[in-house]
Amino acid sequence: MRLAWNWLIVKDKKILLLKRNFHTKAFPWYWTVPWGRQEKWETAEQTAIREVKEESNLDFVPTQLFHTNFTVNSWENIHSHRYLWEFSWEIKIQEKEATDYGWFTYEETLTLEIAFDYADVFKKLREEKYL
């Protein structure tokens, strides 16, 4: 089982989503939040800082754990932890990971092809007044 960390980046009641590259194993061309896998030597915070910087060029400060989940996929089982963050700097996506990005309201996410279980997570963000 691998640990995956997901970062829910919300600004002005909109969430940052990245459109996955066609090279990805799961959900190519779908929208997702920045995420990454923890290296053995990293803490959760170190993983977040590294992965989010790699994928979007943003610098982060953790604010709270929002949601946890266990996902069983055909290729591996993943225990996910979703965090809310504060950030700074301009977004510059890593083209190896994503092809596009955008800030979306909850209503706009309903019209997108969303990867994994993020549609449920966005609903929870909406219920708790983040979106």
C-alpha cells in the first residue's frame, strides 16, 4: 500500500485543478488536484512541499487535514490524505504531469471529467462552505 497526499488548494471559493497528461496510468485527460506519493525518507509536509512545487510551482504552508480515504485500484491500494493549504507564487504547471490548470467553482466542477473520487471531496468542500 502506498501513501498518497492530495492538496486541496482553494482561493476565493474556487479550487485549483490540474488536467492530467495523457501519459498518466489512470484517468488521462481528467481533472484532479495536485497530489503525489510520499518517499520513504519524507514527512507528509515534505512530500507536500516537494510535489506541489514540482507540479504547479506553488509554495505551501499546511493549514489542516480535511479528508482521508482508502482507494482500491487494479494496480495498487492507496491511502489518501487530503489537506488544505495556503500558498504563494504564480502557477506554472509541469507539462510532464499536467496539460492545463484552472480555478473552478463547485458548480463548474460538475461539468468536468473528474479523476478518482474528487467529485465526492468537492461536494464535502461545498457542504463545509470552502467552495
